[in-house]
Amino acid sequence: MKPATPRSATPGPEAGDGVLSLRIDLAQGRIGPGKIALLEAIDREGSISAAGRAIGMSYKRAWDLVDATNRLLGTPAVQGSAGGSRGGGAVLTDAGRNLVADYRAIERAAQRAAEPRLLALARRARGS
């Protein structure tokens, strides 16, 4: 299942001109649009389960991605709190916020650098 990446967080050209989807492979693991969208949803929703629902991801998949992200960073990206009468919750740690900020900055820089080629490719694809 491919989670929806909010395009409002990703600057890009006009519709149809091409937008990059970025995956970063590090020695420790992979960071891509799915993990970043999940972290952003956790930040908005205040819980891992609500974040998963918001982006169409199962609870188990969301937990697995959070666990993989925590292992990749070597420190928690998400801090959860135990449930209770009101249920549990989750917030991004500084490491999680920094990861999202770094990924989005890299994504914006790559989009800007690729823009001329993306526009040319889109024109050729339209037959213009």
C-alpha cells in the first residue's frame, strides 16, 4: 500500500509537469515518502494509529515503520505514551522532527535541481 504524500509539503511544478519522489538509502536503512508521510501524520494526529488511518496504512504497518525509523536513527523518532482511559498518544522527538526537516529540504533541493529536465520530459511526454 502506498501512502498518500501530502503535496502541500512538497513544492513542485504545475500539475502534469513532474514531481520527484525521493528515496534515500543509508547504510542503516531507507527513508522515503512513506515513512516521512507517517511521521508528519503522527505529528498532526498525535497518535500512531490515527496517523496510520489518516494516510490509509494499517496499524501494524505504521508501528513497523516507526520501529524501522527508530532503529535507523539509533534513537527514537517517535515517543509514545501508554494508553489508559483516554488512550495513548505519540509525538515526534527532536530526532523525528529533524529527520522530516532534512528529508523535506533534500526533496526541495532535488526538485529545484531537476526542474528543467522534468519540464522538458513532461513536454516530450505530452508530445509538445
